Amino acid sequence: MRIGNIELKNKLVLAPMAGITDLPFRLLCKEMGADLVFTEMVSAKGIYYGDENTKNLSQTDSKERPVAMQIFGSDPMIMANVVENYINHRDDIDIIDINMGCPAPKIVKNNDGCALMKDPELVREIIRNIVKVSKKPLTIKIRKGWDNESINGIEIAKIAEEEGVSAITVHGRTREMFYSGRADWDFIKEVKERVKIPVIGNGDIFEPEDGIRMLDYTKCDAIAIGRGSMGNPWIFRRIINLMEGKEDFLPTVEERIDMAIRHLEMACEYKGEIVGVKEMRKHITWYLKGMRDSNPVKNAINRMIDKEEIKETLLRYRDQNRN
């Protein structure tokens, strides 16, 4: 599969997730086999007006390439300006992605994210302005539509294809659904049948078999894994094993805890201990999910502010629960 001049080898993509797919997590998923990774979504206006925190979200590492930078916004001129004057000059960014799928109220209230799908002509204008100036492949991420009365994902996909987008990620839910219910793989399949550019399927890939089934059923060109990777970067390696006819595996308790500790170290190195510890609490909860007697450990860690104390707590818990 190719996205512009970027060739993907194994069809596995780490979906962008705000507050989750930061640099340390992307590096871990890349090690586990994710072929393409996306940054957290970055505000085009934030970049345009020089906000340092916004710029920090787009920091990358050479070991994670190819990497896509996802931007959000609704002003065609600002978005094109950011691409032309900021992203074009960054050799570490391989692909530009426009978020047209985020359902969060604080995003859609500004007509960004999935709110763009309510205005197909604005979508066309944004894409046209960016394609005109971009030196990198452009992709978009969409949903089925805003709600069940406005399912227009195919219309948006057609516009994207007409205006020069290189690939589309389709999440099989409406904005109204957020992440509830079941993702509509039939819709992903229909988008794939209606456009010639690559389609990346997204939604409800929680087990390795889900990834194989989505590829087989929808005939999409690749799959993007979001929530199924939280606390579980092994999902990429497990899907690769199934693709290659190898046996599936489950990470051991020891492996899961060791990965949590490594992730903690990387987060603190990248963001500093105060921020790193705070942001790792949710990740550690996901790593420990389903483990025996883990609730007291998770509750204790959620009150801790010292990295070493968290490590010691995890190591004690690991020693008590070796497989």
C-alpha cells in the first residue's frame, strides 16, 4: 500500500488519539510492528499563532518514521498557511492528516473535527487549499457522518478523492455515537468500493482476529488501531503473527508490567517527571487491566507523584504475580 510516495509494508496503523499517542507510546507501538503512526491531533491555529505547547505535540523521533502529523481546524487559509510555512519544511514529518472525525464537544463546538462533515463544501475548500501548497501526501480521517440523519461519509470521501487526497481513514461510527455501539464495517466496505484511493478501516479492533476480519471483510487497504492498543502495544505484533501464519500469544504479567515501567521511564524522560507521572497513570491502569488484585495497586499509583515509588510498587506487584 502506498500513501503518496510513502510505502507501507504490513497494513497496520496506530490511529491518532488525543492525550494518548504521544512520542513514547508511538515508539513502543512502532517497535511492536505498527507501520505508520500518527501524532496526537495538533491545532492548526495553535501552530499559526506560535503556541509552544501545540508545537510540542508534533515532536517526532527518527525511529518512528514514517509518521503522519494530524492537524485540526476549520479555516482553510490558516490550515494551508501552516502546511506551507511550517509542516512543509519539516523533514521528520512524512504525511499530513486532517482530522474530520473527532467527536469531542470542545472540538466540534468550534466547527472543527467531525463538525466539518456537516459542511462538504468547506471540506472541499480546506482540502483544495492544502493540496495546492503541500509538498507531502495529504490524508483525512472521517466518520460515517454527523448522525444517522446525515450519513455523508461517502460524499466526503468522493470530494477527498476529487481534490487530491492520498488516502482516507474511515471510522465506522457517527459523531452522535462517539464510541458507543458497534462500528459499521459495512460502511467501511462501501467507502472502499466507491473510491480508488487507499482506505484505512478503523473501529472495534480489540483482538488480533478483529484486525484480520476487518481486512478480509471490508477489503480495506490497511487498518488503524486506536483504543485496542491502549495498554496493549502487543496487538500489532500479534496481528503480524496471524498474517504470517504463526501462533498467537498473550504477553505475560511480567511483560506487561515491564512494559509499563519502560513506558513510564520514557514518558518522564520526554516530559519531565511531574507531567510524565501524571500522564502515565491512565496508561498504567490499562496495562494492569484484568490482572489479579490489581485495583488496590492502580488506586495507589493514581495518588503517587514520584516515579521511583511507582516503579517499586509495580515491581512488587510483578513479583507477587509472576505467570
